[in-house]
Amino acid sequence: YFDIGCDESICFVVPTPCSSRKISLPVATDGDFSEEFRSISYSFDPASLSKETAATFTLKTDNIDKPYLFIQKGLDAETRQYYQFDLLARDGPGREGRARVRLTIKDVNDNSPRFRNKFYNVSVPENQPNGTLILQARWSNPSLRDAFYIISQSVGPTQSSACPQLAGGRERGAESGCVATMPFSFLNIRENPIENFAYEYPQLTADDLDLHYNLSYSLDPTEASEDVRRHLRVTDDGSLLTTEEPLDYEKITELRFSVRVFDGNFDDTAPVHLRVLDRNDNPPRYRESDTKPFYVTENELPGDASPRFVSVSDPDTGPGGQWTCRGAANSEQAALQFTSVEFSGVYKIAIQRAIDREVEPRVTGTLTCWDAGDPSLTSTYTALVQVTDINDNAPVFKDADRYGCIAAQVEENRRPGVEVVNVWATDADEGENARITYRLISSSSEVSFAVDPTSGRLTTTSLLDRESVDKYELLVEAADAGNPAMSTTATVKVSILDTNDHAPEFYGARHFSIVENSEALIQLGQLTVRDADLGENARVIFTLLSSPTASSFRLDQDGSLYTLVSFDREECPEHRLRVRATDQGPGGLARHTDAEVVVMIIDEDDEPPRISLPAENGTSVRISIYTHPKNALVIRVRAFDPDVGANARMVYKLIAPETFPPRFSIDSSSGDIRVAGELGIVDLRRHTIIAKVVGGGRHNWSDIRVSY
């Protein structure tokens, strides 16, 4: 038994020259010695030779008597995969040997894949999640491999009668396009035999007569739009998936593209029309006719106010795009009414009763709409109406009694501007209609009192003397700013209270000075007051009130002010004292007056200057003869003098190094140390610079720091 393999490319079926027409056969051997007995001839066993084999091959021998098959016509593995026959070998006397030969024809890629249908229709519901399987590949010949299954949500009986079907393990094809829908599932054809699958579906089938060549699938880039590339992709195993974004029927209703099949040498494309099926995923929507706020005037009658309109729409199709609406208001006696404008999807919003803004500053009404989808989706529109005010309320005084009177009292001799009472009024309206102004209606008392037009604060405008007039009656008006304005009046009855009505008054000097570092117990001066009262009410006693520096002074009852310590101006240049002058009015009704006394400390030259920069003595500074030419800044010296005026003037000097010509200089005013002349190689060393600051006061203080 011999099994011989032969590549069909030796001689293609297609009309091209055969590269070789010979197929070597096994050679027989004979053990005899004689040439007569060793001569071998070859032939087919007619009983084992089929007509196809006889028509395809001729048995021949070459010049050394080796048998071979001569190919008379092309070999095609897609038509016949093997040939089988018995080969006979006979010697001279007629003895024969027999061998069964099986010639296997090996497949080569000599056929182009072809899609069965010229185009395919696909339907998929919108909003499928990323990764939803839409199609999967199927190779039709000679055995079932994979399949492009059209997968989608079941939306009803949309199966075309022309669609190919799989039933009973066999397939029925159609040359036209087809549409089918089925519940989404991932179908593994090997694990789920087709005859056991209950749903029918079309297949995107590619026929390829070759036997052992894998097909790959992709989107045809020449026909793939941006939407196709964004939503769909063909994976390595041939599954067409949604990616990135789910398909939205309201944005994309269909996609047209082509799927390419490729076997390594040949390809084919099939146009696909993918329809996106609408689902009820949108509730009814609302659009107002005017985006401005909705206002109606208070107490406006129905029919006088301009209505508003709101339009209702639903982007879904079918029952999901059909809606029903019902209006509702926010009170038992509805203020708003929704009326449908016939056949337009528009609703008119109008008031149906007068509205009192003080009771209902705003009213709302709702329009609820639901579509006919399954399940039904509902949405609600809320209309908000602002009620604008009219001036229908007069101001009301808060503290007035039922007779319209307000009682008040004030002590005599209070300085002008003292608040007597706040005649506050309210207005139930809003805006300008509630903005209240106050005024005193003309009377003889106007010279003593005034009312703030904005706050209603009633104050005195002159000194009141109870011994002259003990009560006043004032007529106050509160008016709003409406058009026309509304007003109310109230009578204010003011009683004047008697008191020890003259307090001590300071006069004379209250600013004193002393030179710092002076001895203690020096009298700074005498405080003086006057009191218009008489007797005990005019006898005044001085006291020193508590303050941060009060312990450094002594104030006698007669107003004499003394120092108790020696002062340092640099610690505190000024001292502010609070003093009190109290009369001796009887019955605990003494009056007093407080005043501030200022004591200035005069400076003397008692502080030397102090260097603040550099912060440390012995600061090191590096300079270069190449980067620091003449006048280049080496370091800044800064000093301060705690004294003031002429005592705080300072002069900067250098007292080292003493070289000629000098290498460094210092500005006497600013303290900047600079390079005095050109530096050379000889200057490459350490220089000690000593800066001196001299104070300008009479003591001629100085401070010295050293810098390296």
C-alpha cells in the first residue's frame, strides 16, 4: 500500500501551463538473475481503475523503466481530493506483483472567496451596550466553520421570506438580501448545533472552494464613514461589534458600509445596510415659546394677561413618539390652566383668576405628559408665574396704638442728634411700592426734631430744656413710592425728662510734653473744666481712668498731672491718658465728662547707630577681578539710629584697609561698599574691610562691624 501526496498546483484546473505532468510511482524489484526473468512491465488493474482516474492519468515508464503517471488534464482538489487504483508489475514469464496506490491531491489557494448575497440588511436596536455582537462569519464549503449571525433585539415579525435558513443540519440560501431580528445572544455554532436553535436568522456567508485557508474579515476602509468607524469594528475572529458609543436612533438611523473577506490572496466585499431600530428611550420634551420669565400683574383679570405657550414633542417613533398630557395646578382653586391648541402639540398657559401678590407671590402649574411606549415614559413641565406688584397697600406704623399715637421720651439737654424713637412702618407691597419715606408735617416743633426720611429715626435737632417745654406732639407721615403713592400719619408724643442737665466741660491745655530721661514727680500741667451748674453740681473731681500707661502718672483731684517714672522715648514716644471730670450732683445723678490727655516724650541723643546689614560681624564676600570692575558693588552696609531728627543722622566710613591707592570705597550716605579701582592679580588675596557708622547727634556715637 502506497499513499502519495500531490499538490494541485502541479497542474491547475485554470487554463495555465502545467509546471509538471509526471507523478512518480513505486518501482517493483525482481530477485531473479536472468535478464529475461527480471524484465518488468507495469499496468493498471482494470478492476480498480475508475473512469475519472483513467481519464485523468496515463501510466508510462521512463528510459530506465521507472513507472510514472502522466497527467492528461488538470488536478482540482476542490473537485476530487484523492485517486485510488492497483498497480500491477509483471516479469517475462508472467509472474506479477500488486500494490494499491492512493494519490491524495493537496489543496492550494486558487479560489477567491465570494459572498453569497450581493448585499445584506441588518437591524439592531439603539442603545445596545459596547461589545454587542451583530454579525459573525460562516464559510460554506466543504464543511461548516464559522458564521456571521445577525443578532439584535426582537422587535416583531420582520423575517423576510427570501432569507436563507438552517434547518435539520442543512442550509437553504437565497441570492437576495434579507432582514431578521432575534433576541441578543452569543451563538457558538459548534456547541449549539443549528438544528437545536429555535430562532431563524440570516447569515453573511462567504463561499470559498479551497479547503484549508482561513478567511479574515474587516470593514472596507474605502466605504467606512466616520460614524461607522466610531460605532463598529470587526474583531480578529470576524465578529462585528458596537464600540465606543452605543447607537442612538435619534442621531443615527442607519449606517452603510462593506465587509471585506480575505483568504491571503483573494478578497471580496459585501455591502451592509445597518438600520438602527428605535426604542422608547425618550420621554416627552418641552420647549417654551419665550425664554423670559413669565409675569402677570397682581389682581389682573383672566383674559387681560398675555398667555404663554409650551410645545410638546417626543423624538421616538411609533407608539413611543405618541403622547398624552394632563395639566394640574398647585392650589385647589387653580390659578393656571393648560389648554391644548388643536393638532399642534402646543399648550397655552393662562391664568383663570385674579391673583393677590401679597398672598401668592408666585404660582405654579404642572403639565404631565406620557408616551404610549411599553414601558411608558413620563415627564413633567412646571410653569412658574411671577406676580408683579401693584400699589394696593398703605404703610402701617408698627408701634402706633389704635388711635394712631406713638409715645416717646427723652432727657433734657441731650446734645442734638439723640434718637428719640424710631417711627418704623411696614408696607405689604414690594419694590418701589414698599419703599417708604418719612417726613414731619409742618408744626412749631420742627425746629427741635427731625426724622430720617429713609429709616424713620426721630432725633433731636436742638438742645431741649424741660424747664421751658416739657412735652411735644409731632405729626409724622409715612408714604410709599408707588404711583399713585399711598400714605399714613401717626402722632408722636415726646415727654422731656429732667436731669442734672449740665456736665463739666474741659477747656485749656490737654497736650503736655517732657524730655526723655527726666526725673520722676515732675508736674506736667493743670487740667481745667467748667460746669454751668451751681453748687455741688458744679464742684468737679478729676480721676485718672485705666489705660496701658496710667500707672506712670498721677492725677490729683484738682487736675494736677505728675509723672511717676523717667521715660524713654525709644520705648514709647507718646502716652495717651483718659481722664474724667465728675460733678457732685445729688441723688447719684452726677454727670461726668471724659477727655483724652496726650503726653509727648521729647527725644534726646541717647542712642548710638546700629548696623543691621550684614547681620553678622565677620561676613565673608567673594569677588572676582574679572566680574568686579571699578565701582562694582561688593556689599551693602545698612544701619539705623533709634533716635529721631538730627539725632538720627548717620555717616558711613571705612577705617580699613588703608592702602594706596585704595581698593575699596564706601558711600557715606547709602553705605554701599564698592571697588575703588581696577583689581589685578596682586589683589588676589583676603582683604579685611572695617566699616564705621557715626551718628549725627551731639554725642557723636559710632558702631563698627568687620567684613571679609
